[in-house]
Amino acid sequence: MDLFLSIGLDAVSYVLTLLLVTLGLVIIYGMMNVINMAHGELFLLGAYTVVALQAVGAPFWVGFVAAPLVVGICGLLIEQIVIRHVYGRSIDTILATWGLSIAIKQVIIILFGPAAISIANPVPGSVSIAGVDYPAYRLVIMAVAALLAVATYLVVYRTSIGLQIRAVISNRGMAGSLGVNTRLMDRATFAVGAALAGIAGAVMAPIMSVDPQMGVGFLIPAFLAVLVGGLNSLLGAVVGASTIGGATSILSSVMAQASAQIGVFLLAILIIRLFPQGLWKETR
């Protein structure tokens, strides 16, 4: 029983963190129809924001708060300089953001070097849950990810700004004709999606090896989660992240990492084959 509870807690922790990255992808794709291959590097920038601030003596929590702000600003610049010039050209957006991801990694290597960097656990110790000692910081990760996911849902589905976002996703031309500033929405959406990835990178930095390749580890599962859950849907992102993240955690606990990854890919292929529109279809 203790083993199952530990695996379940690990699965919830991974699912919620993956959800933050997936939400950013879904928001950006749903609003702008942009396949952002540099989204993993936005996760990377969040982690390295913490590294940079700790290098000058700032505590972890300062970096944690600064990460979404820094990465959100980077998102605004990326949208202004790169993304806005390739709207409506899917292949071009893939190539442009892929090239951008390579450039970001090279800048990181120049500034911080290629070696992995460790960040001290800001919440050491463990908490006893039903007799199982579980790392306290992983519980913090769960709380942060859950709160941000709920906040994102409430903004999109319970506010006037969210209504405009959903209107643009549903019919951009009609939304524009009704007075919605679609250009402003695009910029804000890309910045928010980037900020979500940045805060995910910051919160995961203490339990991961912070290196220039760390973003890839979340980008691929996030894309799988988007495809499995369904495009253009926040609730689909929840379903997809739960499916992919849960399967990854469970399979990794009973078999080798490589075999677990193969199993997750096979599961994703099967779901996409049976449900081409994803497991959750948004109704408007």
C-alpha cells in the first residue's frame, strides 16, 4: 500500500507540473495557431532565472517569483520579433521556433556553460501522509501547479477577458469585427503561455538537473498531452496531461525508463488513432 501511495503522489506531482507546460502550449496554439517548438526553452529560461538570481545571492523564492515575469517579457519579445511575422504559416512557425530554441540553448551555454547546475531544496524534509514520508517540496510543487491551473481556468472561463480569448479561438474574424483587439490578445496570450512555462521551470529546478537540455524532457510529453487531450481546449490539456503524466509515472515505476517511454508513445499513438480529435472535445 505504501508503494502505491508513493507512486500515486509522484504521478500527481508530475501531472500537475506537466499541466503547466501543456496549458501554455494549448493557449498559444488555440489562440494563434502557432506550434511553438521553443516552448521547452521557455521552461529552461525559468529554471536559469533562478540560477542567475541565486548566483548574485538572492534566495530561491525571489527567483521563483521573478521567473514568470522574466520569461513572460521574453515571450513578448519573441512574439514581437519572430512570431508575428509567420502567422498563418504553420511550417514557418515550426522552423522559426525550432531555430529559436537552438539559439536560446546556445545563449544559455555561453552564459552558464554546458554543465549541469544543482539548486538546493528550498523546503527540505518530508511530510508523513498515511504513513508514507513524502518530500515536502514535492507537495509545494503540487500546490503551486494546482493553484495556477485553477487560476488559468477561472480567468479563461469566468472573466470578460477569458470570454474574449475564447471568442478569438472560436472565430478570430468575427471577434475582431465585434471590437476585440486580436493583436493585443495575441501578444498577451503568448506572454502568459511563456510565463506558465517559466514558472514550471522555476518550480522544478530544485528537483532536476538544470542544464541546457532540460526543456526537451517536458516539451515532448507536453505535445503528446495536447494531442491526446485535444487541441484548443484547457480541459483537454488537463485530460491529456493526466493521461500522459500518469502513464509515464506508473510505467517508470515498474520498468526501465526507455521501456516506459516506448509504452507512453504507444499509448499516445493508440489514443490518437482511436480519437483523432483528442479525448476531450471542447463545446462552445
